[in-house]
Amino acid sequence: MTETTHLLKLCVGAEKVQDLTDWQESRRQAWPDGLPRHITRMWPKRSAELLNGGSLYWVFKGVILARQRVLDLEERRGEDGILRCALVLDREVVRTEGAPRRAFQGWRYLAPADAPRDLPQGREAEDTLPADLARALADIGLR
């Protein structure tokens, strides 16, 4: 039986979840099926685990705040001739509890046990904790 894994990625250029959803909405017509894509240089070696219910968790200003299910992986060749991976994502952006993460390049695998929980229904629009406070709580073992 194939396990599940997730990806963790910085949401570069976005300060809040609404920035991501606005950008994806503005690009919807560029995608043949209307599903958002995120292009990355590396193909996930654990693609079977990722496609077994995995999500892309987005980090905004040092805090995980949202996720999108990964529906498929597609090959994309850039104008430079280099083959890349397009992560085909669900349109729904699910807000999560804030979970601090240090900056990193590219993407990282995220074990399901380490993934923050989805926010309960009705709490998606709540303000998140300031990044410094969220990091301080994580440092003392509270999320």
C-alpha cells in the first residue's frame, strides 16, 4: 500500500492567502482545464506518495497558512529547453492552522504527521497570529 506525503513550498511574492487565490484566479484562463499549476524544476521522486492524497502546503512570511491537494504531475519544457514538473493543484485553497517554518529554497517533503490541521469550517477568514508570535509558540512546543 502506498503511503501519503505532502510538499512544502514558500509562496514567494505573496504576503497572505488571499494574494495566492487572487493570483491563481487571474491565471485560470491560461490553464487548459482551469486547474492551477505550480512549475518546479525538480520532479518529486516520491510522486506515487504525493499523488496518493498529498497536498502542497504554502508558507507565507515564515508560516504555513494554506494547502492545495496535488491532483497530478505534468512534464513541462521551458523556453530554455529544460524539463520541469507542473504540479496540478485543486482549485480549493484550504486554510490551515498557522505553523512556523524557516526559509528554504525549492520545496521539501512534509510528513502527514507534521502537517498543520485544516481550520474548522467557518474559521477560514480569521486573522492568523503574527509570524513572530506563531514562531515563539512553536519554539516552546505550542502551535
